[in-house]
Amino acid sequence: MKVLYFAWLRERIGLSAEDVETSAETIKELVHELSSRAPRYEAAFSDLSAVRCALDQNLVPFDTPLGDAREVAFFPPMTGG
Amino acid sequence: MKVLYFAWLRERIGLSAEDVETSAETIKELVHELSSRAPRYEAAFSDLSAVRCALDQNLVPFDTPLGDAREVAFFPPMTGG
Amino acid sequence: MYVKIQEAAFDVGAQINAFSQRHSKMGAIATFTGIVRDNDDETLKAMEIEHYPGMAEKAISEIVQSAVERWSLGDALVIHRFGTLAPGEIIMMVATAAVHRKDAFEAAEFLMDYLKSRAPFWKKEITKEGVTWVPSKQNDEDALDRW
Amino acid sequence: MYVKIQEAAFDVGAQINAFSQRHSKMGAIATFTGIVRDNDDETLKAMEIEHYPGMAEKAISEIVQSAVERWSLGDALVIHRFGTLAPGEIIMMVATAAVHRKDAFEAAEFLMDYLKSRAPFWKKEITKEGVTWVPSKQNDEDALDRW
């Protein structure tokens, strides 16, 4: 699936998007998989209270099942307006 | 003093402004004086709950003393905006 | 502070652009524009707006002054027309500038609530059926309780 | 309903005039304009606005749709910019059209409150001292409790 990163998560991980093969069942499991890849992922995801996620462009909680979603995104709390 | 009438009070009394010599002490007394002049004044002032007044361009209650005010105005509740 | 009572039509967009530009150090601009609305039966031919010259400027300036004191406002603007207007024409506008959006919004609502029942204007509707002075509304009076 | 996410600057006044004209059968138009505000030390050089393309349009359209359903709105408009903006530049605007002013104001405030913490935009301040991601504010989050 496609994984997107925005704002300081993008900067910390050093990527804005990547394709990820995963057998994770939930977003949280995917976060654990990514965190175990490299310290830069671990640092980005070290405090999940500062991270929000969207599944197929809908804001959802971390325990949401990935299902057959095509796109998951991680970003800090939004500051629009 | 100068007495002004607006909206349906102006139409009912048939005047937009007039100079009035009065010894009334309050606006209410002035209203009674005017009402005794002619039926068209009496009709205009028959229900004071539907009338507002301003003394020297400040919205005030009917029991306000005329003092040395130069201008008193009578009108229906305002509908600006 | 800018308060203008006039018969002539005005360009709301140009006013808002100029106001925003004057207050570009503020982050938040709220505006309200009032338009002559046709009645439900679409029989309105014109709206005549009568005002009390002198007192209108004075009352609105006082309302604006109290808004500026009560909220953290950079500035506020009110333009209100009088005379004969057709349905669809713009009657009036307010604009407020503040650092925070809550101040800008609340002050604009406050100004509108006060203009509705404390600014010396009276509206007369001329319809195909006849002529009526628009009655004041109890809920416009009640709206003032909020402030 | 009109939702536009764009990098280009836009003319707020022209947008409001066109919106008002399209909805001249409504009596009430409320608008809000957000401007890049310099910080208190006046050291802001630029504001970079990052967004999530696709989701930004989707999230804002949903917010607007829920406002139109919840209030008696004739229509609503949101324009939000992304990219690099200088202090004093306009970031975004909303406009609402309704028969009654209360609906227009409340819906505009609702839209702003949701845009602040539910639309996928992130702001980075570039000052003389360095670069900082603007943190989300607890009172922006709390503002949603009102709705």
C-alpha cells in the first residue's frame, strides 16, 4: 500500500511517500512494523499522541483495520485555516 | 425645541419636524401636550409601547427630563441592519 | 474606525479588500453583508429605508466604539445605506479586524445585533399588494441579551 | 458549494462580490478571511503551507456539506491556499449565504473551527531565527466542542 508522510513526519522520516508491503492488520501494527525498520521511523513515531492518521483520506483512529485500503497517511495535528 | 417624527409616526402626524414651545418637564409630559393638540397626534401616541424616543440623539426612556435639550425625536422600534 | 451612512450603492468587495489591506497585521477579518431580500411571494418591488440623520452616525459610532473596547479589535467598519432599494441590492455591511478569529466573529455579530434594533433606521416594504412598515422582531430584541 | 485548494493568490473582494450576486435572494452573507500574520517580534519571513492533495478537497467538502445540512444555508464557499506566503498575504477565506444572519454567522464560524483542526494543512514559519512547524492549539481543538 501507499504510505504518505506530511510536515515534520515527512522531514524526520525523509520521505513524502513510499510503497509498503505489509501483513499488518491495523494502522497501529503498520506503525510498529515501520518503527522497527530504522531509527528515523522510530523517532517519528515515538509519541503517537502527536501523530494523526488517515486511511484512504479519512481521518481515523490508530486501531482501525487496514482492510483493503490503498493509502495510509501520517501527519501531525492539522493547522489549517 | 425641535421635535422630529420618523417612519409611521411621521406619516400619521403628517410632519417630519416642527418647533414646539413647551413647559413640559419630561418627554412623557411633552407627549401628553402634543396628544391634546389634535387627533392625529393622539392616534400616533395612543400606544407608547410601540414608540421610542431620543433626546438630543440619545435613545432614552419617556420619563427623561427635557432639561435644556434642543431636539427630541419620536419613532417606532428601529429596524436597521 | 469607519462609519458611513449613505444613499449611494457601494462596492462591498472593494471595501473588504481595502479594509483587509489596511489591517494585514491582523490575522482575521470577519464581514457581514445585508441584501434586500424579496418576500416569499416574490412581490417586493422596493424597500425604502428611512433614517435619522446625525443620530444614525452617532449611534453606530457608539456601537462600534463599544465593540472595539470589548473585544481585541484592530478596527471595525460599518456602511449603511438609506433611500429606495430594489430586491437584490446591498443595504449594509460590517467588517471587523482582529488578531484572533473569535474576536472578529463575535464583534461582527455584536455589531449586527445592535444595528438591527438600536440604529435609527426604519424599513418600508413596497409590494404589489401595498406598503408596509417592517415591524421590529422580538428575536432581534432578544439577540441583544447575549451581549 | 464551492471548494478550491490552490497555490495562486485570489481576490477576496471579487470572490465575495460574485458570491453575493449569485445569492442575492438570500439576505445575509457572512465571510471570514485569514491573513498571514507576522509574529510579535516581526521576524516572520515566510509561512509555508503544506497540504495533503486530494484529502484537503475531500475533508473540506465534507465539512461544507455538513454545514449546509445543519444550518439553513443557501450556499458556502471555501478557498484555501498552499505554498509559500509572505506576511500580509491572504491564506484562505470562507463565505456563507443564508436567509437569516444567525445561520450565516454560525455556519462561517463552524467552518473556520473545523478548518483549523480538521483540514489537512500544516504551517511552517520561517523566521530570522529559524524554521518552526506551527503547533496545533488546544483552544482550536476545544472550539469544536461547541458544535
